[in-house]
Amino acid sequence: MNQPVKKRAVFFIGGYEPKTPKAFFGRLFKQISRFDALWGYRSDVSSIEVTQDNEVGIATISTRAPEENWTTSTDFSFLCLDKIVLRDFARPMPMRLLHYIRAFADFVISGAAFHFFKKAWRFGLYFVYPFLAVTIFALVAYTGAQLTVPWFGLASGLVGLLIFVLALSVAGERWSINHLMDLWSFSLDFIRGRRADADAILQRFAETIVARSTAESYDEVILVGHSTGGLLMIDVAARCLSIDKKFAGSARKVVLLTLGSTALKAGYHPAGKNFRKSVEQVINDDKLAWVEIQCLTDAINFYKTDPVAEMGLSKSDRAFPIVRTIKVRDMLRGDTYARIKRNFFRVHYQYVCANTKPYWYDFFQICCGPTFLSARVERRIVGGLLTEEGAVA
């Protein structure tokens, strides 16, 4: 499909984090300026439109390439999980800790954690990281209590408790441990159907997607899920198909794009039956495409796995999803890569950040460039348009 994309819609769900539309688009606009600098493009961004409930932020990005003679307009919609995440963060620490321990035990006892280590051992380490940290805090607190027995007697238990609370309050926040505890608690509750608040906001977002996609004449519609957003966007895609059976035909190309997805934490869990039904619904629609991007350098994904096959689900003869792996070091200049490669959270965000070197995977080429996502991925197109001869314009 060499004809350029003139009008595109991107619907985006990020990870489990408290980010408002203003904060999200503020970062996005900075990345777009770097994208323009790399490729010599010019992008104009509209003001941000925010829905009354502050759930969805929308901006239009118009990108043009003077030397390549194309212009692409993208309506970019961001689902804000801010209220849900901050509500979880606001719970008393004992409640957050108990919910996390229950979630950790559930993933272990159910056998899901075994699959994490079997298929992606670094993701397994990411899974146990907050548990190990809490265990270390507890051991330090116990040691402190034992050492102070000669001075405080039975009251040394209070010293140990104080040490544990301080460790969670200071180190737990600094090292994202408390955030990850809530993430795993949320993930389990969502898998087990105990998050009515998440179900409600995802249903409303699906309704918004269907309404906008059918009202506008888009060349391409892309449903993007990053990290935990990969799990949530698969769920939303199925909801869109339930709302309108013809949704996948609302544009020339409708594509589900999962980036550094952690969806298999639901796919592997025995309680994830409803999620697997959502995946089956996505599989059974022949018009909907699915692209899964994975990365070895990123610890927070299931590298070199076929999510559909891993869930034991049947699919047609077509490649579904199309799974591609990327190399972060090929996307970034040497100094940039050297600076971020040991920060696994920053590496995990590179999927949705601007490149500093030309590479076939480029989030902003996907969102703002003239080439259809399916063609870009299948032929690993670097840069703008693909000519009839196969060269990049």
C-alpha cells in the first residue's frame, strides 16, 4: 500500500501510572520536536481538547515533509488512568501492602509466575522485585528490633515497625516499589474481574473510539497499548468489536499495536478466561490487524513470544499477531543509549519516545508519518514513503 496516509486516528493507553492529559501531551510534544529534528519534518500540534470527565485528551498533529511532498494529519487520543491510579495510591499503606501480598501469592499459587520465569526470566525478576524489596525491608526492621532489645526490651518491636514503615515510605517511593505493588494488585483484580472502575472507563473509551472512527473518514486507525496498556487495549479492541461488528472496516486499515506489552500476565493466569475470550474475539475478526513489538533490552515484556500461541488459542492461517523485535541501541545515538541502558524503566519507555537515529521502528513515524503501519512493519521501512521500486523516499 504505497499510497500515503493523509488522515489517521491514534488511540493510546499507556501503563499504570498517574499521568494527566496535560502531562502526557506535554511530554509527547517535546518528543515530536525531536522527531522533526531527526527527519527534517515540520509538525504543528493543536491545543489539547479534554473531555469533561478528564478521561480523554485529544490533540491533532499535522506533519509535513517539504522534501518528500506529503502531509499527514493525526488525531491522537489519550486515555487517562489518573483517577484510578491515584485512588489506589491514596489507600493506607497497610491496605496497599496486604493487597500486594495477596496478589503476589495468587500469581505464584496459580502457576502464572512459573510461566513468567519460563518464557521471560527477566520479566520474572521484575515480578519478584517488589516482593524481594519488601522482604529485605522486613529483615532490616527485624535486625534493628533485635539489636535494640537491650535498650528498649519489648518496645524494640516498635523500633522494628518504625524502621519498616520508614523503609516503605522513603525507599519504597524512591525505587518505585510501592508503585509496583499497586500495579500487581491492580493487575490481579482486573484479571479476576474485580475492577468495576477500570471496566467502566475502558467501555467508555471503546465507545469513543467507535464513534470517532465511524464519524470520520480515516485512512488508518491504530489502537496503541504500551506496557499494561497492551493488556487494556486488547480488552478495548474486543469491546469495540462488540459495540460495532463492522468497526474493523471503519478505515482502510484498523490495527491493534501492542508495545512492550505485559498482556501475558493475564493470558497465563487461570482466572484470565474473560481476557482470553477478548483475545479470541480479536482473532476472529479478519479485518483487524495486530502488531506486537518486543525488545530484548526491555525487561518488562515477553521477548520473542507469540501471545496468541502462548495462551493456547487457535487462529487462522494468517500471521496474527505480527510479532517483531527491535533493538534499542539501533534507535539511539551511542551517548543516549549509554545513558539509559541501565535504567530499565527508561528503556521500557523508549517504545513511545523519539529516536535519535533512523530506524525502521519509530513511534512517531508510525503515528505521524505517511506509511501504513502494516507496510512499515512487514518491510521494515525506514523513514517516509515507500516508492514503487522499493526504496524509501
